Amino acid sequence: MIDSHSEFPVKDVCQLKMLRQLVNREERGKLIAKTSGAISMINESNYRVRSTSGNNTYTVIATQSGWTCSCPDYARHNAKCKHVYAVEYYRSQSGTS
């Protein structure tokens, strides 16, 4: 099975669903990064990102193994969430990376 949005072969429906979630997280992260005031840099390895679905603020921290986030999605999946993608995009646009 080939996903029409990807050049990579997808072996099953579950894998396709995971691929779409990752793309969706990345796109939502870019939208967050483009929103004025959504990201606050504490220092080069510590950021606060406003929640898009409530009044929460999540902490995104650089570690030796990559970025981590304090949001429930990151804790549940132990994978990049939209907040991590937002910080990565924000850094790439501001020349901090």
C-alpha cells in the first residue's frame, strides 16, 4: 500500500494512521510556531509553548537524546508532539538551531 502523501511504502492501515498523525503533528507545530506569543524562549534549551486547546503551557526541553515535552501527548506516545515540532520550527526560523 502506498500513501498518496508519501513516497514510502506503508505496510498496513495502522502504519498509515501513525504516518498521518506524525504529519499532522508537524503541520500543527508549524502553525503554533507562526502564532505570535505562542512560544517563549527561557534559554536555548528550554521553551514554554502555549496550548492550542486550553489554558495550559507546556515545557519543551532539549536533552542529550532530543527534545522532550511536558504535554500528555508526548507522555503517552514518547514521540515528537506538536509542541516539539513548534519549537524546532521556531528555532529554524529565528536562526537559533
